[in-house]
Amino acid sequence: MKIQVKFFGPAAEKAGCTDLLVESEGTIGTVVEKVLQEFPELKTFGSVMKYARNADYATLDTQLEEGDTLSFLPPVGGG
């Protein structure tokens, strides 16, 4: 199944793109592993990276369906 992946903020900078189409089955965790193989720079965010399935925050064990959008949401800094 095809999953649209979107990168925001520093995650987009590290990936070098804002959008990616991934062919994968399973959970957010499965897709994240696949994306990290292609963009190992994203590993620097570690466990502080948040994810959203379509418009809702989700966990790594959230099941994905054909046509879903998975967003990588790095921590936001500021002062």
C-alpha cells in the first residue's frame, strides 16, 4: 500500500525534502524504520520525534491504511 510521508521543520531539512511516497504495509513503526533506512540523519531526533496519521497524533503501533498521510513532527524550539 502507498503511504504519503510528510516532513516538517528540521526533519524536512535533514531529509532534504518535504514529501515522500512509501510503499509499505503495517504500522507507523514499520514505515518509520523504512524511512530511517533511507534518511539516517533523522535518527538524531531519537524518541522526541512525534508522528501523526492524517491529522491526528499517533503512536508507532498505529495501523496505517492505503492512502494515509504520515507526518514526521520534530520538536519545536524557540524562546
